[in-house]
Amino acid sequence: MTGALARDDIRIVQVFALSPESCDRVRELLDEDDLDYAVSGDPNGPEGPAIVSVPVPTRSVEHLQERLSGVGDDLYTVVLAPEAVLSSRFEEDPYDEVIGRNYHGVSRGELRSTAESLLPSFGIHVLLTVVSSIVAVSGVLLDSLAVLVGAMVIAPLIGPPMVAGVATAVDDTSLFRRSLIRQIGGVATGAVGSTVTAFALRFTGIPGPPLSALENISNYVEPSLLLVLVALGAGIAGAVGLSTDDTLDLVGVMIAAAVVPPLGVIGVAAAWGYPVAAVGAAAVVLVNVVAVNIAAILTLWWLGYHPAEWAALRRARSTLLVRVLVLAVVALTLAVVLGGLADGTLPGWWP
């Protein structure tokens, strides 16, 4: 009797063997592990290398790749996700005892590749951030939740924090640095874009925000536990979705819900002369961004995404602890210092 498995449960590992010797060694290894495979092509033929296709459970991909790495340098692998698998042959994982964990997540290589794909080009990232900030300012001035949701959908916020989590888990300093630069640049671009937009609208005669809008805005002018919980939940959900190859669109909106509205508030408050509110909104943005990063890093580590070798594991663990500690100190400092500026002063600043 056959059963249907979703594509998240199975991967097709295609091994491109560039020589007859490497093809033979790959087949011997797969026979030793009692894995099903198919061979196409001829490494000596005019059509290029031999391709050995191996279907394995998703969480076994990484161990299979580690096994193949000992074959030689004249091969490489490509991992594909099938739409569905109709078979009962995958009820038992051939590498279950070796993996030693029950989490059915993607391999570290696939996780890193997926994370990098979440980083759009710099120009696209800046463009979408500016557009999102413009829409956020419009939503604040219109007192429109629907417009703010539109700004959240546009904002390219899901990628950089998830990349930071992956980079920390796999101990990739270069990737973490790229993510950090992109996050700092994104927040700065959003703040500048919303401020410029708000000033331009004020000078064209657009009236200030109505009283009802001010009451809604007051939720975003001082860091609060509820908003931090939203950011932490978004970071956890994003990390789990990334590691299971699930869609991250809705998670991106969830992250934006904690960041985009206060970005709009920064511009409106600065343009209409409420500096304390602008500082408080900036604190909300920074604290929530830090919270998303901490949640993503800790969740991916807890799910088992860290180096397998002891020396690399110790180094990665030290890096994780340092980064989480630094991020936590930054978040607490921002919450106390910047948030304290708005605490108790907001009613006097708003008309």
C-alpha cells in the first residue's frame, strides 16, 4: 500500500559525478546505506556527467551530503523538492539514529540557501522600504488600519532578521554582517523616508493627524511588552517556517506589524513638531527589530541548526551567546533610555 508524502518530507538529492570513478564510489556508498537511486548519463559520454538521483527524507539530506563529501572533489550535489511522493518506502529514515533528533527540518545547506534568497538586491530593498514608509505615513494621517496593513505587506522585513539567525546558527560571520548592514540600512531608510514624506505632506497643506489617530499612535511611541511579544512571536514563527520550507509571507506581515506603524509615526511626529513621540517611536522600532533577531537566532539553535563538529560547535555557541547578549543589552538600553523620554510626557506633546 502506498502513501502520499508532502514535498516537505522528501528531497531528491541529485549527485553529478564528473568521472566514472566518482560515480562508482557514489553507487557503492548508496548501496551500503541501502538507499534507492537511479543513474542517468555517462561521465565519459558527450552529454556530460552521470547523474545519480537519490530520494531521501528531508532531515537525512545533510547526513547524506556529509557522506558524499568523502567521495572526492569530482562531484557536486543539487537538492530538489518534489511536489509529492507516492510510496511507503520512506516510513523509516535510514539515517535516523545518526541524526539523533526528531525535528523534520531542512538541511543546513538548504536553510542557508533559502535564507540568502530572502535578501533582495540592495536597490529593490531600498525601493520597497521607501514605498512602505510612504504608505505608512499615509496610513497614520488617514487613521486607516487598512492602509497600514498595505504598508506591512510591502515592507521587505522578513529576510534580514532570518538571515541573521541562520548566519549565527551555521557560524557564518560574513553572512551575519551582510544581514546586519541590511537591517541597519533598512531601518534608517524607512525612518528617513517617512520623515521626508511627512514634511513634504505638511508643507503642501495636509492637516495634522486627527485625535482618533493620535490615540492609536500612542501605542507606538513607547516600547511595550505586548509589542515585544509580537516581535518575538514573529521571529519564532519565521525561523520555524524557514526551517520547514513553509511560506513566510504572513510571517513577514507579522514582523512588519511591529515595525512599520512606528516608522510612520516617526515621520508624522517629526514633521508636526512632536520630537518626544518621534524618539519613542524610534525606540519601538529598534527594540522590536532586536527582539525579532533574538527570537530567530535562539529558535534555529534550539531546532538543532548548529555545527556538528565539537570545535565548531563551541565556537558557534560562543558567538551565539555574545550576539544574543549584545542584542539584549541594546534592546534594554533603548527601552529604558529612549522609551523613558516618552514615558509620562506624551499627553503634553500631543494637542
